[in-house]
Amino acid sequence: MKRPEGVDRTPPPAPPPPSQKRQKPHKPQQPHTAPKRLTTDTSSQPQKIQQSQKLEQSRPARAKPEAHSPGGASRRRSERVAARIRRRAERGEVRRFTRQSRRRRLTATLLVVGVLSLIGGVATVALSPLMALSSIQVLGTERLEASEVAAALDEHRGTPLAVISDADVRADLEQFALIRSFSTEIVPPDTLIVRIVERAPLGVVPRGSAFDIVDAAGVVLESVSERPAGVARIDVETVAPDDPAFRSVAEVLVALPSRLRQAVSAISATTRDDVRFTLDVGNHAVVWGSAERSEYKARVLSAALAATDQSVRWEYDVSAPDSLVVRRAD
């Protein structure tokens, strides 16, 4: 009997035995086929080789290692040379820095040693007996005896010159009222020179039956029984540098020319603005006023003395020097 078309001719699989597990329906088991045996077909090998060569040619060419390229070798050689030069430069820099440090330390050490040696040498020479004081010279004295001043410094003989100070010399010279100032000079190896500036007598101040000679600072230089010639008598209440009347008198006497100052017989003041004095020659009276413009007043007074009759006693008022007033004193 002929089967109808469209019907599968394959017979249905036989049901599994009861002992076997039932397969899952959604994963049908493939029919078991025996593995194919690998056989070498020599006839197809050339074709496969050609295909592999084409595949290799189609792949991008890999860069060759630098070890086998001439450029890489020269670059590594340059790097080694540069590294060697850098190391050599670093070693040279270290050596140079070390040399400079040693040189600076050596220079500083030599400088310190030199300074200490110099100080030690100077101190040794200065304090040695070779530089001890043995000769004293006193210069600039007129009213003082230079030998008396030198004798006051005898206690310093045998002392190193470097040890003698101005304070020590000042303490020994304070006993001389005529010394206004002094300066010292050391002349190696053993000489001390003392230059004296004496006080200049300004006038005399009556003190009982005697006269005290004073300078512009009011310091009593000496006492005499009679007024010395050419020294004016000062009539003020207080002889002191801080007294206005005495200070004005001192400023006027210092400003007067030497010839005119020696002609003043007496000068007085009660305030700083009423200085007046008399002259020995002709017994003329002079109204001076304050100590301001004293030099100009002195020129005006000299001209007035030269222009008037000296046989007559005059009073010259130069307190306002631009308006001189001359009148008879009788």
C-alpha cells in the first residue's frame, strides 16, 4: 500500500527503558556520531601554506626590537655618553664645592690666627717695659711753670704708655686752676707730651683788701693785693657763669679789641642789658647796654673816641650803635 505524501517515513524512536532517566523535553538529545578520524591530506598542504602566508601579509607589520635597529644602538650609546658626562660633571662639582669650602675654612682660620697674633703682639709690645713712661714734656704754659706740671705727673713714670688715660692725667692736673684744657700725645717708645691751654684772666673782683683774678667762667686764677695793670675791675653781685649780669660783662670784655679792653678800668652791670664801664684814659664813661652786637659797638666807640677831644670827659652811649650819643660827662 502506498503511503500518503508529507508523512515522515522515519520511524519514531523507541521509548527508553524504564531504568534510564527521562530526558528533558526541551533539549532533545543529538544523535551520537562517532568522531571523525584526522587524516593528513598532502594534496591540500600547499594551499594551506599559501593561505597562511597571505594572512601574515595582511596583518600589520610589528616594529622590530630596538636591539636589532642601528638607530636604537646609537641612541643608547649617546645616552650612556651623556650619563657618563653628567656623572663626571657632578663629581667635578662636588670636588669644586669641597675645595672652595676647604679654601674658605683655611682663609678664615688664617685670618683669625693673624688677627689674634697681631693683637697679642701689640699687647705684648705695648705692655712691655720698653714702652714704659720715662719722659714728660709740657708745652703751652705761660703763667704756669712747666716743671711743676711735669712733677704732678711723676707718679706715672714706669707705667706703660698704653695704660695711661686722659682721665688719669686730668685728675693730676685739677690742682692747677690756670689750666683750662689739655691734650696728650704719646711718642714711642717712652715719651708723653702734654699740651696746656691756660685760662685767660678777664678781670679782677674786689674781695676785702685783695683782688681775685677771674676768667670768663668765673674761675679764680689767683689772688693779688693790688689790681694788675690792664685788667678791669668787675663790679657785679655774683661772680658765676650762670649769673646774667656777670655773663654779659664777660661777653663784652671778650668782644672788645685788646687795646680797648686794656683801657677799661672798671665795668659793672646789674642786669644783662645795662652794662657800662669807664676808661682809664680821660676817665670817659661808656653806656654799653646788652652784650648783643658788641663787635659793632666796639667799632663805633673807637671811631667816637678818635673824633672827640680827649681832654674833655665824655659819656659815649652805644647801646643803640646805629644812633650814637656823645655828651659831656661833667
